[in-house]
Amino acid sequence: MGLLLDPNRRRPLTQVLVRRNALISVICYMAGVVWFMGLAFEPFIPHTKMTETALHHTVVQEGFTAGEMAMATGREFAANKKKAHGMPVDWLVKTMESRGLEAFTQSFNRTLPFPDDNKERVIVNGTNVYGILRAPRAHRAEALVLSVPSSPGNSNNQAVGLLLGLAQYLRSQIYWAKDIIFLVNDHDLIGMQAWLEGYHHPNATGMGWSPLLGRGGSIQAALSLELSSDVITSLDLVLEGLNGQLPNLDLVNLFSAFCQKIMVPCTIQGKRQRKDWDTVSGYSHAVQTMLLMVLKQASGRPWGNHGLFLRYHIDAASIKGINSFHQYKADATKVGRLMEGMYRKLNNLSARLHQSCFFYLMPSLSHFVSIAYYMPAFGLLAVVPLLRALDLWVQLVSPPSTADNVCSVTAIEPTSSPSGILLSVLTPITISHLTGVALYTLPIRSQAVAVRHFPLSETEAVVLTAIVIYTAGLALPHKLPSGQRTGQGWRVLKLVAVVYLTLLLGCAAFVNFSLGFVLALTLVPLAAFVTPHVPKFPSAFIMVVLSPAGTLLFSVFFSRELQEMPVGFLGGWRLLLSAISQGILDNSLYGSLVYPLVALTIYPCWLLFWNILFWR
């Protein structure tokens, strides 16, 4: 502390940081990237282990054997769904009641701001059906949830059959200390959102739903099941929820332990775990798995039913059955035993899962990267704009004679009046943020006008309006009268911009680390080195590539490469448009924070650096 408080002792440190600013910035950035990539090397990170005592020290013997009967029930459900042209509500209620459950329904409706890109629907009307297995050995203050999404078509019918088969089997057991809620939600996440709002009584999204006539206890944990066929080759665990939230790591450990016990192959991010971690290919596989999790978490989307439970502090995950061309085959009986075992373990919880991590990344199911390991990588990136802020501050407060020692300075312009500097700085800041407000509000509000005057669908109108506003922002801030430009103004503006960017990235990383880290990878380099003195056209091209839209486009292509499903430029462009529309829709439907964060703060901050590049 004495080094920082004593001006005489602080001055040499400041001079070193200023004189070697560019070199230190490059070293910090490269060290942050190397640190993060090294996290996928398994000897550097801890193994996963069960920390919750109630899950670790219980013996479970699974007895579910009705897999074939469950698949027959799934085919019966599919036939009734086809006959009803939607959710067979009456059939589901009768079937649940015949299996000893208290069956209830919930109707809901939602008007979308524009059609869903995948299903082309604007007005959504549906009905959720759920049955409650009351706990025979407790006071029914707590509950567990097993949910299955039901969509139009033939998808996930097998999971509904297995849910009903499990309900019939678990009803015959007497050891339940928690209510078990078996939920079949209509219209995927929209129905799930309606049921959760009805269960917890908020109405944060403006959705219309009927009150729930039957309720269980406080929900402790939830699982969502999705099956693609009668036969599966592996079970994939999906963790990423709304705004990058994750369940407690013990839920992951529980799933992995039962997969090993029942001998069902399990994957994460669709990738199997490899044992050759000490080879280049094994390390590359771990890196790909971890980067896929980063990109999915950074999107802020709920990647399954479980993603909406997490906003209510309920640990949840989705289990997806995959049928590929792998040699191993598993039937519904094994999946049912896995679900039975997990619920019997969760039934022993005396409190919510809390002893393990909530902030982590996973290069494999057997290893995890905790927040203590990955935050230093982000810190090394975030220190770069702070170093540039120190450099700029010294330039502004030092007399002209000392500026020759400052790197990246070519000449000192004559000192301008404080009012001129203030005006030259406030003008681009105000215009940039007004552009961000327009980017956030106008695409949905102006879709009717765009559809009326142009041959576009409503979805295309929203996306193209956002692209037009985004592009127009490149011209607005720096087209100002030259009289408002001052010599020291760009330094003041960049000082404000780099400090502002550091605060934004820090806030984003604490809410959603992956989003903050991805943005830091692209925005920190341009924030550090952009000045009015660099070559304009090459620098402008690099800035466009590293802009938020460029980051999104790169993420789309890179995620497809990691999934081993590469696309061409035209396919990538379509995926980019779909990602923009989905981001706007997720914000409107579920309260995703990624689009407002980018539109209202990140994009205006990037415009400030764009304005500095074209400073006159």
C-alpha cells in the first residue's frame, strides 16, 4: 500500500507502466488467452466429485422394468395427438388419473411480437397437463418435477410415454418424502414459462394463463426429458439456462454417476468423454467441448425446459436421448431406471443443492473448471483497457514535455478550452446511446410500417430494421461540424470509453462469464490500440470484423465447426439472421438480457471507438 499511496514511490511505477504500455497490454492479452485455453488440459483442473451428503451416502436399487409398455403408451399418445391435431388433453388427464395421480390442466395464451422463425406462429394457445404424486411419508412441503415438452408433430412422443410409465411405477412405491409433479407442457418453452409463472404467481412477461388448481410443495429440483426414438445410443446432458445460469454441479455429478452405474453412454455438448487427455487429439476434444459450452452460455438462451427453472433458483437440467449410428444401443427401460435412481437420490435431500459449484465450465463430464480458475483469464483481458486508461490519463495531466516518453503518441495538439472538450465528448456519447436505444426499441415497433411498404414478412422486417439501424450508426456519430472537434478531445473520449468498456465487461462477466469473455476477446484489442492516427481503411475493416455483429457472425460459424456441422457463407448468413431474431424474441418472451445488453451498452460503447478512429 505504501507504494501506491506515496507519490514519490508511485511515480517510477507509473512511468514504467506508461513507457511499456503497449508491450504489457499485448502480454496481458496473450496470457489471458493462453490461460483460458490451458483450462481444458485435464491435469490442471479438478475432478468432479459428489459433495452433497444426502446424494453421496444413499444406496439405490432401481426396479423399473416397464420400458416396452412405456413405448407403447408413447405410440398411443402420438395417435391421440394426431387425432386431436395438438395436445390430447382429455386423454392425458384420464391416463394420469388411471395411474393414481391428481391430474390438472392449465390453459395459456401468448401473442408473440413477431412470428417465431422456426414455427411461424404469432398467437400461441395451448394447454399444459400435469399430475401430482403426493408424498405418502412427509408433510408435502417440497416437490420434484419431471417435465416433457410436447410440440406439434412426432417429436418427443417416446418421452411422454416414459413419463407416464414412470408415474405408474413410482406411484407403487412408499418411500417418497417429496411430491413428484409430472408435467407435459405444450408449445415447448412458452408452455413451460406459463406453468412456472402460474406456480410461483409472478407475471413478468405479460403472458395470459389460468391459475393452477393443484399445487405441490416448494420445488427443490427438476429434470426435463427428451427422447428422439425408441432406441438411444447415448444420453446428452444440457445445462445452459436463461442468461447463462447453470444448475448446481452436484446435479451433473448425479447424472454422471447413474450413467456409469447403469452403463449408458453419456455426453455433454454432444461429445463423448475421451481418456487420451495426454494426446493432442484428446486435448483438442476437451477444448472443443469447453468452447461449445462457452458459446451456448454466452447466447443467454434457455436450451431446454430446465433453462426457465433456473431463474426461480431451482436446480434443473435437460436429458436428451440421442439415436446415432453408434454400436451401443439402450432401451427405454435403462433410461427409466436412470430417472428413477436420480429421483430417489433427490428425494433424500434435506435442503436445496448448495454444497457444490454454481459457476463452472466443463471440458468433460469428469472434470470441471471453477470460477477460481477461469476468472483470472478474464482479469488479464480486462486489465488491458485499464492500462490504456492510465496511459491516457498521464497524457492529459502531464505537461507537453513529458509526452515524448509516452508510447503511441506522435504529437501533442494545442490545449483546448474545457467547454470545447466537454462538448466534443458529450456529443458522440449522446448520439451513440440514442442509436442504441433505437436499435433496441424500433425493430419491433416499426415492423408494421416496414411490412406495409416493403415485400417482407414480419420476422424479416424486424431483423432487417435492426441491421439498418446498426449500419446507420456507423455514419451518425462522427459526422459532426469540425468546430466541435478539439485536439485533446479524442483522448478524453477514449479515456471515458475504455473505463466504460471495462465496467461493462466486468458486469457482463459476473452475470454471464462466457458472454463477458467472448466480448472481451474481440473488443479489448480495438479498445486498446484505436486512435485517430492509425490507417483509416484497414483499421475500419478490423473494427467492423471485431464489432458485436462480427462477433456474432464468427460465433455462428465457429459453433457449427465445433459441432462438426460446417456451413457455407449463405447458410451462415441465414443462421446469423435467425440468431438476431431469436435474441429479440427471447428478450420479449423470457426476459433474456443479451440483446438489451448489446443494443443499449455494448454497441454504443463500440461506436465511441469508431468515432475515435474517424476523429478529425
